[in-house]
Amino acid sequence: MPVLSRRAALRGAMAAACALTAGRLAQAAEPEAIDEGLFVDINGQPQWVTVRGRDRRNPVLLLLHGGPGIAMSNQAPLFADWERDFTLVQWDQPGGGATFARNGPDGTGPLTIPRFAADAIAVAEWATGHLHAAKLVVMGVSWGTILGLHLAARRPDLVAAYVGTGQIVDGPRGAKLGYDLALEAARKRGDSAAVAELEKAGPPPYTRFEDFITRQKYVNPPGQPSSTAEKAAIAEAGKLLAAPAPTDARWVARGLPQRDAVQGFLNTQRSTFQETAAFQADSLGLTFKVPMFFFQGEDDLNTPTPLVREYEARIRAPRKALVLIPGAGHLAIVFHEQLLQLLDTRVRPLALASAPSDRRPT
């Protein structure tokens, strides 16, 4: 009996030790969320960056918004599901969002592609260091695809994979093709007002900002009517964004001067529309060292999908793919569930090797 008791006691002690060890390991493996909003010194200017995710060990995804001037950090609820599988970094670029509110028009600085691209690289450097990530996924939206291509081409050491949606490929060809498609569509649906406005503006290239805006009006909703699927996606996104932000939401920059955001956007657009219209993706080369993905709206008139198809076929990369989103136009970003599915299946497995260590951000 005494021997059995000692054995039983030993087994009990070992079981207790194993249970304690397992408990500690399980506790160590529990996801640790991250939720930050802060101004970061980007090449000498304070710029607003948010970092959100449910598990800081996930791959990091840098989302480069469009416009320029259309910041998306204030649309965090739209991307809440993405935060399950990625740590999402959003950056309000110069001339938009909280960065514009903080610095104002006089403190914004030059609004040129080289300046934006340099700032994008600085944000990527900050994010990888802050989150202890070897690399990050770069996802550009519309105008943001120009900056994303610069990152992929010039700093592959920072990029685990590139994703473009609303991809800008050839500014002059894209502007003309989009105009022609919008005019053809307006004629087919019998929209005489749209036809008159487009014909008055004429085809690009444009020197008058007002003519550029006319084209933009009819290659995007609501000037270009949405498909049933896109209407549903826009309505669903509207519901997600309708509720006021919680008073403690860290993705909201507070205490900033009141600025006219619409006028700020228009001023930013006016400063960049001609340079953007002249952009050629081929100028960055056709060989990339990182995987290249294009998740494109099948009905995109603003950045026409046929040009993206041509570009994807021409480039060389370790992996590449073009996936069309049915029913989506240039606002493919509102198809957030479909995009997350593509990110999870196509991109996340490649990015896991570059995910952050278990250390806290610094």
C-alpha cells in the first residue's frame, strides 16, 4: 500500500505539473489584440496611423487608400473582419483625413507622386519596426496602387506580397478607355444628361480640373449605375459605417482643428490629377521580386479592367494572379467579405513567414 500511494502521489504530481504547464502554454498562446491610433513622424511631418488586429502575431497588412485625399482609417468598422486574420495598418496620407486636419493646407507640403511614395516607404519601415514584422502585405486601392507598386518595386525587402484593387496601370490609356466606356454606357442607357456632360468635357488628357471631374463622375457610382451586387455591397457598407464611432475609439483622431474635408479633398485632387493621369506602371519595370495579386472589379471603368489583365500577363513575379470580383466596379473595396476571402486563401499563407514575433510593438 505505501508503494502504491507513493506511485499514485507521483502520478498525481506529474499530472498536476503537466496541467500547469499546459495551462501556461495555452495562456501564452492566447491572441493578444492591438488597437492604436497615433501621429507618427513621417519624413518630418506628423501623419496619422492606426494599427488594429485581434492577434498581433498575424501578418501585417498596410492598406494604402485611394484619392488621393480619401482616408479610410475612419472606416474601421468596414474592415473589422479583416482584423481577425491580419494586423491592419491604415495611414492617412498627406492632404487627407486626420493628417490633413492636423497639418492644414499650409502645412501639407508638396503633393507629388515621389513625395507620397517616399512617405509610403517610411510608413512601411515604421510599421515593420513597430510590430517586429519581417515584411508586410501591401494593398493599394485605386490611387494607392501607385504607391503600392513603388513599394513592391523599390523595397521588396519590406513587402511579403502586393495586392492591387482598382489598379492604375497606364494613365493616358486608362483615362481615354474609361471615358469611351462611360460615354458608350450612357448612350446605351439613354442618359442624355450624362452624354451631354461627357461630350462637353471631351476625351482626356485634361488640363481643366472641371473636365477631369466630369469624367470621374461617370466612371464611378452613382454617375455610372451600380450592378445589383454593388448596390447591395454599398448599402451593407453604409450600415456598418452609419453608427457613430464609440467615444473611446482609438482609430478616431480627436482634438484636431476643424477643416473643410471636402474642399481639402478637392484641393488634393486638383494638385495631383495631371501627374496621376500620366503615370505608367511600366516605368517601375516589369520584373518584381514579390508575389503580385490583382483583385479587380470586373466592371471597373475608372481603372479599366482590360488594362489590368494585360499588365498582369506582362509582369514577371514569383507568383501572380488576377481575380475578378463579379458585379464590382471601381468600388471593389466595399466587397470587403470577398476581398478577405481572397486575402486569406491567396495572400495570407505567403505572408505568415513574415508575421511579427511575440514581442510587443515599440
